[in-house]
Amino acid sequence: MLSQNELPQQLKLLLSHPQVLKVGQLVNGDLVYLQKACHSPEPFVSGINLAKFAKDCRVVPTAQCSLADLCALTLKKRLNKNVPEHISQAWEDMTLTEEQLNYAA
């Protein structure tokens, strides 16, 4: 898919739809990267940066915090970024493993 500079049409529609919010840490950079990588003429929009959102809601004093920090503060959970699913090249596979789905969630 993306390794071939392509994304499924339905995913491109989802990423370019202004009423579908895409939430994550520094997600707008990811959206720009994906749009350029698949040569989409439509911009991928409606990204919400979790750190900025947390700052705006006065959860954190500054938007300069990591996703792990946000998880610790709001969910009282540790986000382990050093798991095989995080660095796996298998994200290009058509079917994701249960571990990948759990990590993504």
C-alpha cells in the first residue's frame, strides 16, 4: 500500500473528510506525510493534536509533552513504546495481528 505510494480509496476519503476527526500526537504531520506519500490531490484534514488539546483543556501546562506523558496523566497507565508492534514493518500487511490492533487502539 503506502510502500507503493498508494492508499485504498476509502481510506483517502476518510482522511480527507473534514467532519471526521483524526486524533493523535502530532497527527497533522502524519496527515501531511500520508497525503504527499500517496500523491493525494485532496488534503488530509481535521487533525487534532492531543497535547495541544490537553493544554487547551488545562490538563497539562504546556503542549510540549509526549503521548506517554498524556497517558500517564489522564489514564494513569504506562504507554510502552518499546514493543515489537511499534517498530514492526508488518503495518503494511492487509491483515493486522491482534497485538497490532491493540497497540493502535
